[in-house]
Amino acid sequence: MEYLVVDQEQKAVKLLPEVNVFCGPYFLGLKRAYEKIKEQQEVVALSYGEIYEINPEAYLNRYLKQKLSSKKVEVAESCRQMLELNEQIFTKKEEFLELKQNLLKLPQGDLSKLDPEKLNLLRQLLKEQERREIIKKRTQKEFEHFFRQLEKFLSTLRELVKEGYITEGETFSLWEKINSLKEEMDFFRKETEQEETIDEQLMEWVKEQENLWEIFILRENLQKEFKLLSLELKELLKQKFLAKKNLKQKQKEFLKLLLKELDEILQKTLNFFECQVQLNGDTGEYRAFLERVLKSASLPLKKKIGPLCETVPPRKLIRLLNHPRLEKQPEYQVYSDLFYWLKGKLSSWEKFFLKNLILGERVILKTRTSSQKLEDEEPEMQNLALVLFLLALEKKPVALYYPERAMDTAKIACFLIPVLKTRRAQTIIITQNPVFISTLQPENVVLFGYKDKKPIFLQGRADNPEIKKWLLLFLEGGQENFARRQSYYQI
């Protein structure tokens, strides 16, 4: 921003491209100035209350994720490929286990007793017997039809003799021939009706052989399917090995870039921090997964998800769920109700997913003045860290509204002022703390005051005599009070 219009009745405030400090007794004017600045989309503006609300580590990790997004996309793509392969492997393993169960369920027949050649001959014999049976039934039907016709003919012949058309002597020889033919046909019919039987033991043997043959065919088919499935699973595991190798390479390249970027950031903050990159420390996806699973759980259980994700990795969680004795260890007692709830909710696929879940990197910060992690430091130290990162990382103009309410003056003088001096982007500080004037010596100081019942502002360099006079009055309480403070501290 080059100019800032606070009030339409006043002229615009000219802003310099580096540090600008707003101060003065007219608090309403300072507040209006901040509100006008905050309306500008190209400005990152934070009040002291908002500084308390933002976690500096989370801010830094978000920045790094965005900064290295192109490389992170490659890692994410490799992770996606791994997930797809894991899904395929899980499906194949389920099919593999089902096939194995089917093999175990097959009857344990003695396949050494199987005689395929003999069984084939007997099958042909049975087929021939079946064919003869069909012919026999057809022949019997023909016999029955012929006998019926013959009976009709004999009946007609008797009627003719009875009515005198022919004599009995003339029909006697014909009668004898017909009776003889009838006897012969009756004998032939009885012969054909005799069943060709096969020994019962032989039939039992055939059935046993057929059962063995069926088991043999089923076993052969299942073994072929088993072998094919094994080859497919082996190929998938090979692909997973290559994908895992590729993922490790991508993660290694990403980690190298991450460390390089971190080194540059730490230099911008004048090496006030030490950092540690925790592999598999980004628990965002892990937490989101458990929140979906525990969607219908009670609020006390849901509150334990965050601490659980920080202390129990996904693989460890699966071990705890599979081995109840491990749950009784003192460090896991606090999560016992959560473990109990998860046991009945996680499917085999979800357990497999957690076991193979790939977590991202997370940067953990420490201050050089303390051996504690930044997250364990006092809020004022965390606020200082956030402001330092904001000034070091943001390319946009940064506006801070009363930063002294979020940290003490010693931290401002020792750590914040040196970073402000090295920052090359535009910075606007709205403050009532004199250290931002005396130590920082800004090129542009804007004093907001009130004169003749009208708001006014005075603008100039920090070493401007007129600016100094008003600063001594507004920030130090006047020359006498300033002298008393010097005397009090024996300076």
C-alpha cells in the first residue's frame, strides 16, 4: 500500500515500503486505521487477540506444505498408488483365504484308489445298458400293439365262422399258425423283458469312483485357481515393492527440499529457533479417519482422538486392538474405553488400511533459549514465534495491532525488532510501546492525535524533532516522568 485513507475529511497517510509505526493518544483513530488496513485484501493483518489463536507450528507446516506443493503432489501421487495396490492386495488376500478354506472343506478321498480307465469302461457299459433299456421299452410297446391287432383279427375270424361265411375246417390251419406265432412272440417278449443286472458291489465301486473323480476334478480346479491367484498376488507384491521404493525416493527428495527451505526460514528469523523434522508426524489423515469411524461416539470419546493420534501410531493401534494384554500397560489405560469402542467398529479392510497408512512429515520447533518444545512454552513465546514466522515468510504487507499485548517488551526488543530491521516487505505496527520507536528507529512514524475537537495525524521520521517531542509526551508521559524512570532504574 502506498496511501491509507482513514477519514474522508483528512488527507491520506503516506506509507513507506518498509516499516511504518502508528501510535498516539487517539485510540479510536488507531483502531479505524487498523480496520481500513484489514479491508485491503493484499495485506495480512493480525490483532493481538488473533495472534493468541494461531498455532505457530501449524502455521509453519501449512506454509511449507503450500511452498513445496509441487513436490508434495508427487509424494501424494506415490501414496495414492500405494493405497490402490494395498486395496488390490487386500482383495486378493481375501480371495486367497476363501479359496484355501474351500480346499480344506473338500472331502479327504483316497485318490490313489481312482482308476480312470476302468471307470471309463464301466461308464460305457452303463451307457450301453441304458440304450438297450430304451430299445426294450420300445419293443415291448410294439409287442403290445401287435397283440392287440392279433386279438382283433381272431375276434373277426370267429364272427365270420359264426355267421357261416367260412367253415371251421378252413380256418383251423390258419388258427394253428396264429396261435403258434403268438406263442413264439410271447416267448420272445419274455426273453427281452429279462433284465441285464450288474453286481451291486460293482455299482458301489462305480459310485465311489465317481465321487473320487468329482473330488479330483474340484481339487484340480481349485489348485489351478490357487496357483493363478498366487501368481497375481506375487505380482502385486512386486509392484508394491517397486512403488514403496519409488515413494521412499520421493520422500527423500521432499525431505531434502524441506530441510533446505527450513534453513532459509531459520536464517530469516535470525536463527532464533531450532527445528526437528518428525517423519510420520503429520497425523491429519489418521485423525480424520478416526473421526469418521467415531462419528456416532460420545463427546468424551471424540475428545481423546487428538491425544491418541499424537501418542499411538496407526500400526501400534492395530497391535493394541489385536492383543488385549498390551492395552493394560499404564500409558494406554486412559484410552481403554476408546479401544473397546473401536474393536467392534473397525472392519478387516479398515484395519488393513490403518496398518498401511502413510503419514507425512511434521516440523517440530524449539527455541534456542530453552530446551523445551515450542508447544510446551508459555503463550507469549508462542505468540513471538508466530509473529517472527509471519514477518519472515509473508511476501505481502503485514499489519500488527498492539503486538505488545501478546508478548512482553523484552521479547520485542531482543527478538522481534532485529527481524523487523531485516524485513524488506512493508510492515505496519500499531502500538503504544515506545520500544518500537527508540530501538527500531522507523523511517515513517504516524502520530494520531486530537486537536480542536478534530482528529489529526503527524507524520515523519523517528529522529524528527517534532515527532520526538510528541512521542516523549504521548509514550513516555513527558520529560519529567521519563527522567523519574531513569532515576528509578538508576541508569
